[in-house]
Amino acid sequence: ANTVLKLCFMLLLRTLGSVWTSRQWGSLVNATVSRNWQYLHKLIGQFAGVTLSLALLNALLKYYIGALRQQVRESVTLWCHQWYMRPKDMIFYKANRVGDDQIANCDHQITSDVERFSEIFADVLSQSLKPIVDFLVYSVELSRVQGLATPLTLYIWFALASCISTVTLPPFGELAATEQHLEGKFRGAHSDLIANCEQVAFSGGERPELQVLNMHFRKLLNHCNKSLNLAFKSEVLRQYLNKYFVTVIGLFLLSRPLRLGLGGMKHYTADQIAQYFTSTWRNMEAMATSIQDLFELTNRMGRLSGLASR
């Protein structure tokens, strides 16, 4: 819980730092266009100083995400060990040796699957918190500069784009579960070969064992290629809707206050327009990314649920 709270706090500070960077970048453009070199040098010095703390924040974010991953793996692994080696129940024996109670590739599930689950869990949690924080902060920032029309238009567009993309979205949960199952079988085939290497060596069984290994690897490779092809089809549509066409919408939204003369922008000079365009565009990009990440959580949750089902 402490790690999650620290992670939330770091994310909030980093988002506020990104807002400051956007404003500072706009001021740098303003100073450059207006040829105010003394002011430009001052702004560059400020940027160089403040970004030291932003570098520390980025490092802390990675540290806490890594710490969360290790804590999740520790908790899940110890829980598995506690039940796996529970006295008198002989679960470890039944899971590996006894008929219907046998669990295929149990060692792979406790080691590799748990590690992969922990990694994706930490990624999902951090990628869930960051878009929420960015979404709130940048909504306020854009509303302050452009009014509610810009954030509301972006909300509606990404909701519509998400609905369209869902039609072509592959079943990530099912694909992830199948991939881990095939990975376990492939690893199990190698484990069986190691366990029976003496028998295979003296009976000249290299050729059939090679066929078994290649068969399991081919099944895994074919499934990965299938997943890759399914993801490609949905990615083409998603990239266009969420990256390129939204840029067209953003340009219309960005020019709207200038065209209508809202907030006194009718009398803006060239350097003020440059500052407004630079800082606002960076904020819009950050907000669009946060909304896109929120909608893409379904993909990550699908992979996480696929691993959890194992």
C-alpha cells in the first residue's frame, strides 16, 4: 500500500512537472520569436535547473514500479509455496504425479507465470494511475486556456474511436493464456529430456526427441504468429484513429480560439501566438495520450486476466 501511495504521489508530481515544461517551452518559443535573448538565456537556465528534479522524479517512478513488481511476485510466490507445500495434504505430489489432480507444468506456472503476472500487474497499475492523473491535470489546464470545448471534444472522439477499435480487437486474455500454456509445454518437453537423458542416450532416441521438441516449439511459434497477425489488423485502425486523425481534430481545436478571438486572442502578436500554440499543443498531446491509455487498459487487463486464469 505504501508503494502504491508513493507511486501515485510521484505520478502527480511528474504530471505537474510536465505542465510546467509545456509552459516553459512556450515561453522559450516566445522569447526566441521576439528575439529577447536576455530573457531566453534566463529561461534556459531555469529549464536546466528544474529538469534535474524531473530526472529524479522519472528515476523514482521506475524505482517504485520495479519495487511494486517485486512485492507482488513475493506475495504471490509465497502464497503459492504455502499452499503447494501444505503439511499432510501432499499437494505438491498430487499436482505433479496423480491422475486428474495433476497440473501440467506446475513448476512453470509457479516460476515464469508468476513472474510474468507480477510484471504485467505492476505495468497495468502504473499505466492506470498515470492516465487518470494526467487526464485530470491536463483537463483543468486546457479548460483554463481554451474552455471546456477542447477537452470535451477529445473525450467524445476517443470514446467513439475506442468503440470502433473494439470491433477489431483480438481476445488478448485468451491469447495470453494459450501462449503461456504452450510455453509451459515447450519448457516441460525440455525438462523431460533432461530427466530422461540417460535413457534417451543409451537407446538412441535423439531423433524422436528432436521431433517432440520441434513439435512443441512449432505450436508455440504458430500461436505467436497468429497473435501477431491479429494484433496487426487492429493496430492499423487504432493508429490512424488515435494518432493521426486526432491530430486533425487537435489542429482545428487549437486554431478555434484564435479564429474566433476568444480570451483576447484576437489581438495576439506573432510571438504570443507561437507561445500559445507550443504550450497548448504539448498539453493537448499529453491529454490525448492519457485518454488513449485509459481506453487501452482493456488490452492490458485482457493479458493480465489470461495469466491469472492460469
